[in-house]
Amino acid sequence: MTTIGSRYVDIDGPVHVADLGGEGPPVVCVHGLGGSYANWLAPGGLQDLGRVTAIDLPGFGLTPPAGRASSVAANQRILDRYLRSFGQPVTLVGNSMGGAIAIRQAARAPDTVARLILVSPAAPWDFFEAPPDPVVAAFFFAYAVPGLATAVMKWRRHFMDPEEVARMVIDLCTPHPERIDAEVFQRHVEVAEQRQHIPGIDAAFLAAARSVLSTVWRRKAFDRHAAAISAPTLLIQGGADRPVHASAAQRTGRIRPDWQVEILEEVGHIAMLEVPDLFGKLVTSFVEETEAA
């Protein structure tokens, strides 16, 4: 498993950053809804690109909300300030909600992004042609209803221990949980344990979930952002993804036919953890091709 360093930077309050190794130009990883730096512990290939860091957004991982909003737009502003600290464009890597944030960043601040790597980004698709997964739809319906959302979060907090929470998330995100490295899974459990007593994390999660849902529904805004991106882009999508249907990546590929879109069969929502070797090969090949171009 990747060796990490841990530190905090000040962006309107403490923001946890994990240093994941490598040397050279900056590579920045952004987790998804309910995720953390631990989502980036397995991938090969990223350290070959440069110095890799993974940011925990406010309310997620080891970063407290500290009075900050957790919407996609608010998190993009936090990310923007972190990226500008490098003084040069970065390779930006985003999964799920982090993919939506990365798309917004690359569109609005092209000077900060040298290349973009997306892993199952939260993106629109035709719900009539490809109905959402019923379990995922039920969760997001619950998150959207204030009283019900609070009840769900209280139930999970009182009746599920950190290992059960981590297992539930992994099971929802991959059709093959056995592919997840045991040490990586244990790090997810440790993060869940460390998060238990951080004030405001439930409210931050719910606000972020509602914002992600809005991002998926607001097709025109998403399409404008996708169309505005100038950085070379690789989109890796699980063909068996439950939270984000594979047709979302296909639709995005039609908007941006110049992007490299890879749909991986029998892979779910977190390809970088499920098939890290394949993920690394795709990333390495993409970078080599863009550098040659």
C-alpha cells in the first residue's frame, strides 16, 4: 500500500492533505461523496507522474466542516485555492463528486489544470433509458428529504460501527468487493473511526449529497463546463457502476469526442481501487500520448 504523510493546510480553516509519494510536477486527487484520501491509496501510475497529494474536502475524511459549506461549488473554491498554492498547473484526478468538482475547476480555472483524469464522475444521463440503481436512488431520495435524511444519518451513527459503514460503502461501489486490498479497506475503517467525533459531518454529507444530485440534474450547466475544458482529459468509467450509470460517460463522450473515454466491464464506481494495475496502465498510456502530442 502507498506510504503516506499527513498534514493540514489553512484554507478558511484546517484542510487535511495526504502526501502519497512521487517526485516532480504536482498531481492532486479529489475524493467522492463520503470519501477521503484513503480512496487513492491503491492506484499505480500516479506516482510516476509526479508528487501526489490527496485533499480531504471540508466535512470529509479528516477535514472538519469548520463552518464551511460542502456543496460542489463551495468545494471547488476550496480546491482552487489549494491548487493555486503550487504555482503551476497540476494533473487533477477526481472520482465521483470529486470528478464533478474537477470538471468545474478545469472549466473555470484552466490555468490550474495541465491534464484531467476523471473516474466515474458525477454526470447527467438519461434516467428513462437507464434507470438509476434502486438502492442508490433510495439513498438519494432519503438524503433529499430533510426529516428522513436526519433519521437515516442518526440510524447509521447509532447502529453501524466504522467497519460496517466502510463495508457498506465498498459493497455499494464495487461489484467485486474482494478486489479491494485488505490494507486499503482497513485504512477506510480507520478513517471512519477517526471521523466519528468530528462536529457537523452529517450535515456536511447531506448538503454535499443534495448538491451532487443537483449537478446530475442540471444538464445544461454540466455541458457548459465540459465544453469549456481545454486540458487533455481521460475519463475512466466502470461498466458495472451503480452510483453513476455507464451511460453518463457515454453521454459525456458524445459532448467531448476528443476526450479519451474508457468503459471497464465488470468494474464499479472506484476503478482506482478495484483494478489499480489497469488504472495505472490507462493513466500512463494517456500521459505518454498527451506528452507526445
